[in-house]
Amino acid sequence: MLFFKQKKQEENTALDAETRQKIVVTDIEYLEDQLDLIDLTEQDLIHIRSFQPTIQTFIDEIINIFYDRLMKIDDLKQIIETKTTVEKLKKVVGNYLVLMFDGNLNKEIIEKKRHIAKIHFNLGVEPKWYMGTFQQIQTVIYKKLLQEPNITASPEQIAVILAKFVNLELQIVLEEYEYQNRLLIEQRANAVKQELKDKISFITTKFLQLTQKSTDNMQAVQQTTEQLNETIR
């Protein structure tokens, strides 16, 4: 937690001790520069945790917006309906979004973020569609939080905190997309190499077979010639 910058206590932080105790930030030192860049602090995560009950209450509405927007794109609709079902995806991503707002950052949480990104990558959802629909989710969440009387953060703070948090989410998504793309390129390159290797092996085997056959033919000719010479003698 050392990489979190200390914020001045300018805001109303009347968040209960139980909420504070649930915040866990461990084993993600490799994200330190990214967290510093967007200025995501521990206090922000405490607020994020306080947002979770509202997210859980309206999760169906939030997730419906995400997939309703995706399903309006014909190519994506065809891909999703071919490979899985929208209801299945809604359940997976809905559970993930609720978990996303528990305020914790650790290797397990980051891996879950990457896993969700990988699911959409494998479905063929391009980054532009993912990012565009996430913007809609952010807008809906912001509006719902403004209506929640128990939220202590001001509208400006809510907007900034959500922007930071979604920014981190999209950074991780884009990193995973890039990783999966590199992996796919390597797999295709290895497949081409293997195919080329198999073809070379096949050609070599055929060449050896032809060489052996030629050798056998030459030996047969030689043997026939010797027999003919013997007959002549």
C-alpha cells in the first residue's frame, strides 16, 4: 500500500470502520506506475467500496445496458450468438462488476479482470466496442450513485473516482487484448513453422524414397547386365 499517495483530508470521509477494513491492496507493485499516473489512492478505493451496495442493487439494469449496446452491432451479435448466450455473459459480467466495486486490488482481482477481457477477446469483441460500452456503464453508475443518499462523496468526487477506476479497468483490458494478440500471432507463426517443417519433412521423405528407388533400379539394371554378359559368354 506504500505506493498510494497520501491525500489531504479535504473531503468528508465519514465511512464506517468496517468498510475501511475490507480494503485490501496487495501484491500489485507492478501496477505502481499506472496507479500513480491516474492518481488512484486508497481513499478512492474506500469510496469505491461504499459504492458497491448501489451497484449490486442496479446490476441488472447496468449489465443490460452493456449488452444491449453490444447486441445492436450486427457483427458482434452474430459472434456472441454463435459462441455463447447473452444471458450467460450477463451473469458472468454482472457478478464481476459487483466484485469490481469491493475496493480490493490484488493479483486475484487483476487476474479476474484479465479473464473477463480474455472472454470478450475470444468472442471477437474489438477494443473500441468494449471501451464504448464501458463508457455507457460509467454514465449509468454515476447517475445511480447521485440518487443514493448514503453516498458521502460529492458529485464531482464521484465523477473523478469513477473515471480513475474505469481508466484502470480499461488499461488492464487493453493490456490483456495486446497480450492475447501477441499470443495469437505467435501461435499462428508456430503453426506456419510446423506446417513448413512438415512439408519439408514430407518432401525429404519422398526424395529419399525416390533416391532409394533409383538406387534399386540401378542395381537391377546392373544385375541384368551381368546376367546378359554371363549368357553371352
